[in-house]
Amino acid sequence: MIKWFSAPLALLFLSYFSSAQFQYPVTKKVDQTDNYHGTIVTDPYRWLENDTSAETKKWVEAQNDVTFKYLNSIPFRDSIKSRLARVYNYERYGIPFQNNGYYYFYKNDGLQNQSVLYRQKGLSGKVETVIDPNSFSADATTQLDHFEVSKDGRYAAYSISRAGSDWRTVFIKDLATMKDLTDSVIWVKASQIQWQKNGFYYSRYPAPAKGKELSSENENHQVWFHTVGNPQTNDKLVYADTINKQRFHDAYTSEDERYLFLSSEDRGKGLRGNSLFYQDSRSTDKRFKPIVAEIGNFEYTPIGEIGNHFYILTNADAKNKKVMKFDPDAQPGNEWKTIVPESSENLQSATLVGGKLFLRYLVDVTSRVYVYSPEGKKEKELPLPGPGNAAGFGGHNSDRFTFYSFNTFNVPTRIYRYDIRTGKSDLYRSPKIAFNADAFETRQEFYTSNDGTRVPMFIVMKKGMDMNGKNPALLYGYGGFNVSLNPFFSASLVPWLEQGGIFAVASLRGGSEYGEKWHEAGMFEKKQNVFDDFIAAAEYLISKNYTSPGKLAIRGGSNGGLLVGAVMNQRPELFKVAIPEVGVMDMLRFQKFTIGWNWQAEYGSSDSSNAFKYLYAYSPLHNISMDKDYPATLIITSDHDDRVVPAHSFKYAATLQEMYRGKNPVLIRIDTNSGHGMSNMMKNIELTADIYAFILYNMGLEWKK
């Protein structure tokens, strides 16, 4: 057990202690202990959980002062930032979506902080601006989130996020005049926006206490209905559960707006599935009727309707998922029919467009897309340009076309239009880039983890590189929450690859790369499998001479930040640099902030004596040792992160700075007016430049001009 010692309050920011050549602000310690099932755990930096206190703000300023003085001293940092700005400066389009003859789409001219929403009549009409989020705030940190057009095309409800917070405010735009109405709906979070006639459904929490908006526990999620033109005080409460306050509730409407679906989750109790009810607006009976009455560990997601039959994507008794049809008018016991049974491939998404089912599968972490009839007959495979990631396939049952995107690590995102009648795809948008993407190659290789499990990994590099063990490499991972790290393109990788850097993404257990079995193998007491997979990925890169421990950096965000923190505790000698971003670092208290309680369905909770044992065994905060030589560490967080509150990173940084006795820097970079991710383009460029500069500088490398 780590021992803690108190320090006088007067020393808080007036003195510094030295870890080798580095000086950090002294962080006050308090006498705080907790009894977890008979184990006493000290928490001397508990006061840093108070994100709005004057003391915490001074600590943040002092830490940022040390960090940015260090980053500013790196001679090639500005050169990296300049190159990043150049490679980002190309037009990027989003997948278009259609409503009442208008096609809406997002576009970024290159270096705009926020992408702009446009529309045009048909595919060749005059383009007009619908919403430009760059005008929302002076520093361009206010983002456009949801945008939903009413069925008649008259109005759009859209939500915005300020400074990266997960809180949303919803406004209404008249699409004839392009003017906003006076409507404003606040304290929206974890919500859909779903229209029905003259208003929309949304989910919200009660207003948090003043000053605790970004840290207080979120409970009592509710579904409301807002009528256009009315103040929020007149909104109608549709559903609330005052007994089970740690549940999510979401409302969905059918394409014709006849049906309202109500989905509830209880992840605070460790359940991964949902219940599902429906209400028929044409019926005089306005009660919600059950499709799935009880919340368990199976997911049920409505994907569309034909007539009064509901098509639902589910993993009920199908770990790779399947498509089923529910008939609300059938005799009890006969409501369900399997349309597309479970496959050996992992079904990631399903949509119902133009009278066809579009099913997107993963095969060794690359997309396969198939078209089925509503009766479940496979009609064709939609040909893709190659191994990579396809997304989209949205639309209405009356649509003739659907649009999708395709990219991979060395192929920028291209958008295709698929003709549902002919079964042919045409290239619709292709970016004109200012760099040679053909100079890079992507390999997928498989390695063996600690217990013999075969794990895939993507490796991206310049063509023709010499595998001599001297190349700088950046290994990225996530490994949790049923999230798959599919191939992706990011211009931010280009400067790293141009410098001879290698970028690797390990497809760790805990994700959805091979379905629910793969996910379950990295949950709860099996979380160590995720860390073992990541460590084995590093060992593989070293053994194959891609890199060496002195040239290997690791990076991960959120659950991936937890990953980085855990493996650098367990195998610090494998890595030269570590970048844990917005990580869940205190595994004993994560459930006490905002919506952290819902992660208990993934991790378990320290409230359980059994779960406490394994959480305490790998918690990054609680396993820091004075006897280990940690890699150079740049901890990343933001002041408006109300998903993984910055207290995780604050306490972790203070502890690592105190305990580590080696020569490598341990710094924390705390961004302002950002949340769980950077809140605009320039902030993202600045962060990426700082990360690359920190990595290369600590590897003893230069930036080649």
C-alpha cells in the first residue's frame, strides 16, 4: 500500500520539489482515507476533485506554466505545428442526407475551426449556408452537435455544445427564413432529437447545482416533449423513473412519426442491454406497450419500419448480432421473427433505406457491406474500394440513393453514392489533398498475446522503410466499451509518417472487433487481458525490428488513457514516452462524477468487494511505484471535460510527480474551453504538435525540414 505524508498548506504554490532536473509545483496533501471492504486507501489529493475551487485553479495555472515552458523550449515545435496546418488545409465533406428535396451536408474549407452545414436543392442546386458554428463564439469553441429536420422540412432542431462540455442547448431554425425562433431548451445530455408533428422529443437532467455543472453526479434522466414556439417551462414530461435514478431514457420516432419508441438502460447496475417500448399515435391507448419489458444484457435498437412491423438490430442470443422483425399485432409468443440470423462475422450496423436492408459487418477489422431484402434474402455484396472502413448508408424508405464514406489509414475519406435500383456506386466527393498519400502503406499483422490469443494490429509507415529497430513508433489503443478501432484517415498522421515515424493500432480485446465475445474478454475481472494485448503489441513491434524500447511511444484517450496508465505501471521499461489522454485514472471513484456510474457495466464498481480487488490491482492512480523508471509522460486533459472529469488526471499527475525519482519529465497539459476532445481545429493542431514534439524530443530525435 502506498504511504502518504501531509505537507503544510503554506507550501502549496510557493515551493517546488525536484525530480532529477525537473521542478514541479508542490501539491498540497490532505489526510483523507477510505475503507474499501477492510482495505484502507489513502487519497491525499482528493481536494483536486473540486474543479471550481480557487486552489484547484491555481494548481492548474502552476502546472500549465511548467508544462508550456517545457514545450516552448523544444526548438522544432513550431515547425511541426506549421506542417500540420498545411496538411490539414484541404476541403473535407461529410455524408449528405436528404429531406424534402434538399440535400444537407457538412463541409470544411480546410482550416475552419468548425465545419459548416450547407444545403442544396437536389444534387446540383445552389448551395446555401444553413448553420456556421464558427460564428457561435469568439474563440470558435462552440460546436454544432445534433441537427434534425422536421418531417415536413419546415423546421430544424439543432443542439450546441459550449467549450467541449457534454451539456447541450437546443434551438429551432425556420428553414424558410433561416432565422432562429426564440425557443431554447437547456440541460440536455445523452439525448436524441426526434420530431413528431409540431415538436420534438429530447432527454435531459434536472439543472445541476450552480458551480457544479461539470462535476456533479447526473441522475434522474427524463424524456420531454417540446412544442415549437413555446417556452421550455411549458414542455411536457413524457417519461421519468424516480426510483431507478441512474438510468438512461431515449425516445425515437418512426419515419412516418406514427410510433414513438422508448428505450431505457440501467448501466449503473452493471446491465449492458435495454428495454424497449412503443406508443401508437393513431391509437386512443397512449400507454407505452412492451417490445422488451425488462432491462438485461441484450441490446435492442430500432432500425426502421415497414407497415406496422418494426425491424430491430439485437444481440439477443447472438453475440455477433442479428436483425429481427417485431409484429405488435401478432399473437403473444409469435411477435418475433428472425430476418437475418447471426453470422460468423460481426454485424456492426444495420439500416433500412429504399426498401432494402444495408448490413455492415467487420471481417478482421475491415468493412464488408451486404444488401438484403426486407424478407432477409441476401441480394448482393456492395463492392468497396479495398480493405478499410465504410460508414453511412442512411436515408428513408422512399429514397432511391444512399450515400456512404470509405477511408483507411492512407486513403483520405471519399464519399460514394449508391443507386439502390441498379446496385452501382459512383464516386460523389473526393478530397484534393496537398500531400502524397501514396507514399505510405498499411499492413495488418497478427501477433500472440500473453494467453495465446491471436490479436490483429494495423501498422502504417512510409513505403520502403528499413526495419532496423531504430524507427520512432507510436502505438495506439483503446480496448473497451465494445468500441472497434477501424481503419481511419487523419491528416494529423501525415507529418509523423513523413518523418519516418511508424503508427500502429492494436485491436485489443474489450472492443467489438470480433463481436461480443471479444468485448466480454476485456471486461470486469478480465480487463488485464486488454493490458496484456497492448504489452504484447509493443513486444511484437520490438521483436520484428519495427522499433525499440527507446523509440516507442504509447498513446490512448479516455478508456485508452486508462490503458496507457495501467501498462506504464506494469511494464515501464518497454516505452520511452507515454501520452495518457483524458484517462479514467482513479478506478475506485469514477462512478461518483457526472455519468461515470454508467461505466460500472464495463468495469464493475469498488462498492463490490470482488470488483474492488481487481480494480485496485490495476488502477493507474493506485499502482504508481517509487521503484520504477517511468517513461517521459505528457498527461492530457481539459477544464470542461464533464465525461471523464479532469480530477482523474489531476490526481494522477500529482501522484506520479511525487513518486517518480527518475530523469524523465512528468507533465500535465490542461486545455481551456475544451472537453473530452479538443473543441476546435486549431486547438487540435496545437495539441498534436505538442504531442509529436514531446515524443521526438524525449527520443533524442530532430524534426527534419
